[in-house]
Amino acid sequence: MNVGNGKGSISWQELFCREQKASECEIIIFGASGDLAGRKLFPALYCLHECGLLHKNTRITGCGRHSFTLETFRDHISGTLFNAHPSTAQEQEFLQKISYTVLDYTKEEDFARLADELVTEDKKYKPFLFYLALPSPLYIPAVENLYKTGLLSEKYGKRRVIFEKPFGFDLQSAVSMNRSLKDLLTEEQIYRIDHYLGKETVQNIFLLRFANRIFEPLWNRDHIAAIQITAAETLGVEKRAGYFDQAGIVRDMFQNHLLEMLSLVTMESPEIFSADAVRDEKLKLIRAIRKIAPADAVRAQYEHYTEEEGVSPFSRTETFAALRLFIDNARWQTVPVYLRAGKCLGVKKTEIDIIFKEVDKSIFPGINKEDLQRNILHLSVQPREGIGLTLEAKMPGPKLCMGALTLSFDYASLPQSGTETLDAYARLLLDCQNGDQTLFIRSDIIEHSWQLYQGLLDHWAEDRKSIIPQYKQYSEGPQEAKDLLKRDNAVWIDSLYRK
Ligand code: BG6
């Protein structure tokens, strides 16, 4: 099939299988000396540069309170990215793109100085992309100052602002931030990031579900018994206690990453693969999730968490949670969805498991239908991105020797398509430069996702008495998470034991 593009026709493979290079941009990173910028943003931008996807005239301005000079900032980035000094021309070229501006996010005069640097004849017609890698209370002061100094006006070119998660601390703060932003930016200028949406397997959910015939007829309560989503980490709170001890795992992982994955797995088909059609369907799905009953939620803390640097010795913050949800719509009513995420567990693993119902009847003498392996579709998000389908099958040997087999593939074993797989942040930074909002969160979605968890968060905050279960570090989490499923005669599919 060929598709017209106004310049003659191109095949659909050419249209979809080639990364669209970013247009020429000015990228401005607020919080440039912070952890996120060093660990994720600069490496992602370098990855785009290395793959030839960053425009040669794109410039990156780091901003922050730290008083770096141009040289010391480049040295800092070089140390983070290349361990010391750049050793190739490509690395050298990337560093030359970077500059640094000292900026206090609450001072308008600092922004006026930034505007003088950016709104010049050679730069002002390029799109400007401001990345707020900042604590969320600084978002509004920073955007207000961008606005006051004219940096958000689209008189000359596109102006976009990327907001790191968490967007808000609760429903009220998210609604209030959205309201304030409405006066300063249009929704088309706002890119709320959730880096899980940039992960390969998460994007693949769209294709698996909507580009194949075989799954969709089975993708409902008639055939699916349960859905489980796990995001387990071996890391503890590390150096982020200041943020994490306030937030807890529900704000950190469930309100965003787990809910985004769940909505892609369970939403209805959008009419077309476009930013708003996809986000409309996600919104409908999130709105259909039933209020979470506290009895369907487990929270726990890893042992010695309160002794970690920066954590309050009296902290009741949850480092692990497991929830049971229901989606009140025709497709999913009665299908339990189990979510769990935690820090300091036995393995680092993110997986979505779709568990199918058992066969209606066993025709095999002496074997009950419950004894047959249920089909399970495993979508492995990390560490190895891939898909598996567990089936009951004949084992070699005696006539009716049965056992579970898994058909599987992982992305790492696929022959290279000629295009590098982009890391999640690189994918999202590229989409933002190209003005594609499909993988970013819209204001109504963020509000409804906070709304979903707010009742539970309030309930936990008010409950100062009940004991928070503890779990051993690097274990598979608390027994209570298993008990949550036991009530439904179910078990977690994926073990979190260190292999
Ligand atoms: C972040 C959370 O959004 O995601 C962190 O704030 C968490 O606490 C991280 O560690 C996990 O991301 P990934 O890509 O390593 O699974």
C-alpha cells in the first residue's frame, strides 16, 4: 500500500518505520544540575544526537541555581555522560551544543535575562522547549515568570513546556495547578510526562491489541479472569528521601505509571491513532474505575526504612502497596485487576499479566478443568522487553503428558531493523520536539487519576493507629499482598524472589 504525502507516494513502512527527525529547537532544561537531568535527560538527548535525530542546530541551555560557568557545566555533563572527557568527535560536538544560565525560578529578572539570551534574531523562530525537571511546587512560579517575560508567546514560533511527574501532590493541588496553567498556556503547549509511556512494550500494547485479530474478541470479562500489573524495584529510597517520604509509593508509581499501563490494556479502541482520540478513550476508562475500598488495599514498609538518610524516624510512608480494582463497564465488570509496586524487593521487574479463564470443560479422563494450565499473556516491560503466551501443551513422552509451555519473544533477540530502540526519555523528548502529544498526559486525565486514589490516600492519612506491615529488604514483599489475592482464590503470577 502507498500513502500520498504531497510529494509523491511513499509506502506505509517508510511512513511509520523511520523515526521522524526532530526539527531545529531550543531546549531549555530547568533543574539542569539535578538528579533527573544527569541520569535521564542529558543521556536521552545524547542518544538522540548519536542516532542523528537531534537537529544539528538544536541548542541545549541548562538552567539552575548552581553557579556553574559554561566550562564547569560542560565538564559536569561530560563527567556524567562520558565518565570524564569526550573521546569522540560526536561527544565533543554534543557538548558544544550545551550552555548554562544561572536562574532562580522565583525571580522575574533572571527570566528576563534568559529571554534576552533566547529571543534573538537567530533563535526566536525556532520552537522553544522548556523542561521543568523541578519539584512540583516550583512549576507555577517558573511558568508565571516564563509568561511574564514573553517566553511563552507564540508570536515567532512554538513554545512548549514539559512537566515532570509528579504533577501535583494530590487532587486539589493538581486541579489548582491546571487552573493556574490555563491562564498561562494552552493545553497544546503542555506536555505532562510519564516516562513509562515511552517504554517499548508499553507502546506495543496499542499494536498488540488493535493491529491483531486474535486478541480483541477475547479481551473481555467472558474470557479474562484477572489482570495483574507489577512494578517491582530492588532500589530503596536512595537519595530521594526528601521527596519519597512525603509521597509514598501510591503517589510515586500508582497514580501515574501503573494507571497508564492499566488504561492502555483495558481502554476501548480509539477511532484513530491520534493524540486526542487515544486520550479520550483513556479518560473514559479511568472514569469507569470503581472507587477503591480500603479493604482492597495493602500498604507496607521495608524494614529499616525509617533509618534511611532523610526519612523521618516516625514515618508511616508506604514503600510497597497492592490494590484490587474493578472497572465498571460492560467489558470489564467483575474482572479483578490487581496492582502492586514496591521498593527494595527481590527483583527489578515490570510486568503485565492477562490471565484467561479456564476451559469450559475438561475432556481428558481424570483431569479436572481446574487442573489445566490457564492461558496467560505476559507483557514484560522490563528488564527484558517482550511478550509471552503460556499455553497448556503436550509434553514429549506419554500420550497425555501435559504441561505449561510459553511461546515467547523478546525485543533483544529481534534482528536489528536498522533503527536503534530509543530509551523512554529519548522517545518522549523526540515526540515533544515534533509536537506529538499522544504519549503525554492531558489535564482531565491527570485530575481523574488523582481522584481515583484520593479517597484511599485520605483514609491512610487519617488512620494514625493501624500498624503498617513490614517486609524484609530484597524479599517478595509482605504476606498481606498475597492474602489480598487469596480471598479471591488467586495468587500473584509473577514471583518476586531473587533468582
Ligand atoms: C519514577 C519514580 O517515576 O520511576 C521512581 O519516581 C522509580 O521512584 C522510577 O524508581 C522507576 O522507573 P523505571 O523506568 O526504572 O522503572
